[in-house]
Amino acid sequence: MNRAQGALWHHKGIIQAVGPTDEILSRAGKDAKQIDCQGRAMIPGLVDPHTHMCFAQTRENEFSERICGVPYLEILKRGGGILNSVDSVRRASVQDLLKNTLEHLKIALAHGSTTVEIKSGYGLDTENELKMLSVIELAGQKAAQDIAATFLGAHAIPREYKEHPDQYVDLIINEMIPKVADQGIASFADVFCEKGVFTPEQSRRILEAAMEHGLTPKLHADEVNDLGGGAMAADLKAVSADHLLAVSPKSIAKMAQAQVVAVLLPATAYSLKKTYAPARKMLNAGLAVALATDCNPGSSYVLSMPFAIGLAIMQMGLSVEEALTAATLNAAHALNLARKVGSLEPGKQADFCLLHGETPAVIAYRAGVNPMAAVYKKGRLAAST
Ligand code: NIG
Ligand code: FE
């Protein structure tokens, strides 16, 4: 077997050096403990920059309806979908939500995700949005991963505001955002800008208020319909615009100019049976493309970044290198964490995975099984299969 030669030296959870094995061994000195990686490919720990994995109950019945042709937004319009998850999250205790979130994080870790973003957005009132964010904070203390928290009070119009959506927008702006900022429990604010959900005008108002309170904007943009979400994200200098299945070439150009990361969610296109986002057009326009699972009980109950990477390679035309960069360094940029994680460079955290294969291509090649042999977080073995 033609084994690649290479080694990584880490100390106290931080990468010291990466390079040819002989060189690294002599630099690390004979006292350093050596681990033989047996010719396995080593990749940076994966970064999942867009999830809704804090929820109370799955929605398998809706999935069955959708594969028979009922549209995702139709289910939301008749009071199901996200609103269904809101009912169960409002009833759930902090303990139950934490248990579910930690179970999800454990599966994600086994599949290589060493950094994960989690959104609120199933509370849709001040008390329950704060409850979700406190669960996400607790999960960050208990889980092996680094967790980034996003406030998504603007995920849907709750039933009680169906006839007065602007009053709900006011509640988000005047009550929720100040409290979230006060408690310091979220870094980002996000809005689901979509037909029948939040209009571009409402989305802009919410994100501008969030920015005034020190939250960094993100946007669920142009997922089902092109509402110019990508362009608005560029205007607001959002750190990322996510989904983008229906994004226009004009928005792509604006995003590239404003250096907004395009977070693509191929597992959602898979689950909604939609056409994948135009990743090649984005790359050609100079956009930084990232990948995420979007793990949520509705449009993508997927916790596996390798599955998203495989879809990106096989269905979206990304090369193995492009897909891997999208799932690591670019994903870290989408969370403003690229100084700390996302690549195997001296000074960054020793977050890395060993694959059941010689090259990262095995992630797409050996589809449907977990390609992770071992997952290390801050230099410690965190999961193995
Ligand atoms: O990113 N599109 C909006 N929000 C999620 C789905 C949430 C849900 O259906 O529970 C998404 O796809
Ligand atoms: Fe989402």
C-alpha cells in the first residue's frame, strides 16, 4: 500500500506542527507520545455551521406526507411544520430538551463534527426562546464540541400572531433581542426570510435591531423562493446566507463582493426533493461555500456531515477538496471561528478525524456508513468506530 507520509504534533490541545513524519518526530522530541495512524487519512474536525438540533419531538409523519408530494410550506401554512415543533418545545422541560440535544451532539461527534452551531426558533415567545438558548448554553458546557448559539426567534409567525405578524416582529425587536443580548447567550441572529414566513422588510428590521445589540446577522435566504435574501445578506454584511436553493445570479454577485459565506445544505434539498443549490456558479463567482447538515425535525433530520459532503461531491459537482474545505475552514468562517478551528495549522485547536480510508474521497466513495475511524477534540480521543 502506498501510504501517505505525514504527522501532526499537538500539545495541550493545540496543534504545534504538521508536516512530513520524520521532520515532525524530530521536532516533537523523543518524549512525545506517538500514535500510529496506520495510514489513515487525517482531516480537520468537521464544522457544522447550521443546525436546529435542539428540539423535543421528531415529525416523521410529515416526512411521509412530503415524500407523497405535500409541499413543505403547505404543511407550515396549515399550522404544522415548525409550529408543530413549537408546541412540543413549549411543553418540554429544560432537562428533556438538553437530553435530546446532547444525544444529537453525540451522534454528530461520532460523524466527525467537532464544532456545531445550534439555533433557537422553536419557542417563538420570549420565555421559550430564552429556554432554548439556555439549553444550548448547557449543551455547550456538557458536550465535547464547541457550540455556537444563534437566536432564531424569527423562525415562523406563531399561531397567536397569525393575524398580526408585525406585532410579533415588534416583540422580537423590543423584547426578545434585548433580553438575548443582555444574557449574552447567543452570538448570532438569524431570520427565516421566505414567502408566508418573514418578508424581506421584516427580516431587515429584525437583523438591524439584532446588530444594534451586538449580534452578528445570518439569514435563511432564498430557500424555496427567490426573495432577494442573498442580496440583503450582502447589504447587511451578514456573516452568512444559508440555503440559497433559489438564489439569483445578482444576489450571488453581491454576496461575493460583500464576502458573505454561502452555507449550503444539501441534505435539505435531498429531504425536500428540491434542486440542489448552484454551488458551481457560486464558486465561479468567487463565493466562499460552506456545508452544513441543517439538522432539524422537518426539512433535514440529518446529523451526518459526511452525508452532506457526499451529496456535495456527487450531486452538486464539488471536488473532494472543495467539499472538505466547505465542511471545515469555510464553515468555521461562517461562525467567525476560523482563527481557532477549521484547519490543521499550528496554533489552532487539535480537532481532527482519522478516516476509514487513505484519502478524503472515501467519504463519498463509501457512502451510507460512517467513515470516521476516530474523532479527536482538543487533542483527546472523543469518539471512535
Ligand atoms: O432550515 N427553513 C427553515 N427552517 C429549517 C426547518 C425547520 C423545521 O422544519 O423544523 C430549515 O430548513
Ligand atoms: Fe435552517
